[in-house]
Amino acid sequence: MCGRDSALRSFCEAHDIDVVVDEIKAWQSRPLDEVYPILYIDGIRIRVKDNGVVTTKVAYLAIGVDVDGRKHALGCWIAVRIR
């Protein structure tokens, strides 16, 4: 994630970003249950600066409730554009 940029590499080392990236990759590859009887999908519009331009994007979150009633974060993503 931190690449070859020395300033970015220094930031990553100081904040232990690589550990976080490893945790995210482990979370993304975890096994999921076969069935989630309840599924919530929600989003929030956020204003962000992208390439020097302020634009609106949507952050989505999918949450599944298993047969025992426990909630699991199944995914999160940022929409590329709003329609």
C-alpha cells in the first residue's frame, strides 16, 4: 500500500499501516456463512476532495444477521459515481 514514495513510506512506518493492511486482507478473505436470513445494505453520501475537486460519493455497508442473531459486517465500499 505504501509504495516507494519516501514520505508515504515514513508515514506508514510511523503509523504501522502495513499491520492494518494485513488485517484488512485477512478480513476480506474470511469464510462467510452460507445463509444470512436478514441482510441490511445502507449508504451515506459524503463530500470528498478527489483530484482537487470536491465531489459527492456514497459509502455503502452490508450487514448480515446469522441464524443465531449475530450481526456480521459482510462488506463495505465506496461508489465510484452517484447516478
